Amino acid sequence: MAAEQILTDVGLQASGTVSVLLASPKEIIPDEASRCGADLIVVGSHGRRGINRFLLGSISEAVAIHTDCSVEVIR
């Protein structure tokens, strides 16, 4: 079944527009949550510690710090 048909069947309107955001997830997630008025953001975490976390960064931490709504981090 086509994705557009699935959306239509549950009462949602499909859009033919594709949007590509050119920024890091650390910037995009809080901006999009603010734009759509989100009350909660749920993000995953790999649970990295030590040097791996330092080298790879923490998107979930950045989202939690830079957003105006609640953030649930799931490991």
C-alpha cells in the first residue's frame, strides 16, 4: 500500500513537498519543536561515556539544554 494512501485512510493530508534541512540535529530538533509547538520531545541515547561521548557529542543532551519543552531521553 502506498504511503500516501495510508495517510489518507487515517484522515491525514499527504504533502508532495520534500524538505531537506541543512543543519545538525542539535539545531534542527529544538527549532522544529518550537515551530510546531511541541510539548514533548523523545530522543534516544546510546549511553556512551568517557572519550567516546566527548568525540561523538551528545545530541540528546544538546536537545535537552536548548529546547523550551520537556525532553524524554530513552536509552
